Amino acid sequence: MAAAICALSIGSAAATTNQQIAVTGNVVADCTTVPSTGTLALGSYNPFSPADLAPSTPFQFSINCTRGDTTFTVAVDGGANCGSASPSGNRAMKDGSGSFLTYQLYADSAHTTVWPFSTGSGQGTPVSLTAGGISAANTISLYGVVPHGQSAGTDAGTYNDTVHVTVNY
């Protein structure tokens, strides 16, 4: 009889309850660029050379975006001296004495696709690209070319310019 009472009390003590808890989260629409700064070294320009100075190594950076971001734009401005480029529509580097050396930036190694900008304002023109997602980075290249035949007003020395790349997503 004691065993029956013990079994009875165990059976009545065991009870369960279920509860549901909602779990939510949010993935932020974001893109990152690596590296965020750098240098495109064009090399040494010889004004007497019959060929353009076109190094084969571009400046490259990658853009990774969350999967929900399917498109983004990249704009490369005309640089600090684009108003002094000859011919207009190019970019220009400047030396310490105020001389300019014209160059151009291209998106491809064949130098057929210029990174566009407004010649009036120098502002970069956004180029639409499709994001590769978190696991597939998009590689963006800037190929620099210094056109041959720039001898008038070109002094020996170091020339510099700064361009800004803007990524909108």
C-alpha cells in the first residue's frame, strides 16, 4: 500500500507547461571597402617617349555588401586639379612649382572605360554595379595612364593628385 501511495504522489507531481518565445534579429544593409585608402603609383614619365605611361598594376580595392544590398554605385571624382588638365576631361597631377601633368583613370586594363566625372564640377559620376554579397567581394580597379607628348610646361620632379572614391549603397 505504501508503494501505491508513493507512485500516486510521483504521478501527480509531474506536470509540464510550454511557452513560446519569439526571437528576432536584423541584418544591417552595409558595405565595406578594403583598403579604404592607398596610392596609385604611375611611375616615371619621360616627356620624350612616343608611348603613353601605362603601368599594368592598378590600384584595387574590394567592396563586400550584405546579401540584401544588390546594387551600389561607385564614383571617382576628377581629383584636386582636374580643371588644369589638358585636354579637358582628363585629370591632372601638380608639382611643387605649379606645373601640371595630365593623366586619366580607367576601370579596365585595356584603358577603354574611363572612370567618368563632371568636367565642370569635378564631381564623380556614379557607376552602378551589382553586389556580389558577403561571400563574394567586388574588386574595383583604377588603372592610370599618363598620355605621351606632354612636354610644354612639364618640369622634372614629383607630381601628385588626390581623387575621392565614393561608394553609395
